[in-house]
Amino acid sequence: MLDPSRAPAVKPPGQWHHGNLRESLVQWGIALLHEVSLDQLSLRLIAKSAGVSVGAPAHHFGDKDGLFAAMAAQGFRELIALRRSYLAQLPADDLPGRMHALVRGYVEFAQANGALFELMLGPGLRQREQYPELVEQGRASFALFCEMAQPMLPPPGQCAMPHADALQMLWSSIHGLAILRVHRRPAPVKASRSRTLDHQVGTMTQFCLAAIAGLKIA
């Protein structure tokens, strides 16, 4: 584990020049979350890693929560981009494939970016509604899921529950799997010998599609 007093040896991807210091600090914060816990991450460590004064982050973000909110917003952008990249490879009428892409992108991102994912959706960031950028990107992420999943639902008059409720439950199931993989925890009851990402993504996709089929009123 990285000593919190030291900067990491490897810079985050891209050229983070001080001409765009705000973006540089966000990217450094995200990069550091792969090496230290959220509790260890501080404005001082981020500033040192970026090679700027300790006061620079506060100038751009006010306090640590302000920087964390910007990092979480960027996390949502990256999550959206990953899922869109998978969706772009599929024809519009491949609904099972598109559900698989939604599940795969969400769970894969969570597993690869555990600390950032928890910052984006966990309780660590207080009063997140005070940060419009974060609220906007969080809504955009859920809106992408709804945009792709809603056409798979039965028409409103033939659906056993309102579409909004059905979409929320589908997302909640996928989110639950993502959290289990972030914490590397198995389900309470062993359901299968395979716990690989591919297997669990495939199983979750099957579950979501079966749930959607079961919503149709006979």
C-alpha cells in the first residue's frame, strides 16, 4: 500500500498540464484511489502528486468533498463511456445483447474501480445534492440504463408494474452484483461453482431478461 506521504511513481493516463489544473487534480485523485483508501486520500497528497501547492485543490474545489464530488462525476462519465462503447458494437434490435452490455459495463467498471465506484454511489460523500455536476452525471448514468432497458419492457398497459419501478428494480439487482464483486464477497447461498465475471454477468443478464418476461400480464 502506498505511503500516504508519498506521491505515486506513475502518472494517470493523458497529459495533465497545469493549464488545466482542475482536470489534472481530478485525474490524480482518481489515480491515487487505486493505491490508497478513500480515508487515506487527502488534498495534500493529491496536490503533492500533481506537483502543485497544497492550497491549489482548495482554490478549485473549496474542500475535500468538493474534489471528491468532481472525481465521482468523472467516474460517472467514464462508466457511461464504457457502457456506450459496448452498446455501439451491437445492432439496435439485439435486446438481449444490449442488456448484457449494460450489465457487463456496470459490473466491470465497478470491479476495476472499486474505491471510485463506492465514492460515486456510496455514503462516504456527504450532501452530494450540493454538487450539480455530480447530480447531473449520476442522473445521466441512470438515464442511459433507462433509455436502453425501457424498450425491453412490456407496454405500460401490459406491464405488471409501472415502468419506473421495474427499471429501478432491474438496476438495483445489477448494482447489488457490482457491490458484491467490489467487496469480493460471494452470495450468502452458493448458487454455482463459477464466480468469474463472465459467468456472473451472463447469469445476471438471464435473470433480468427473465424478470422482464415475467412482467407481461397474460
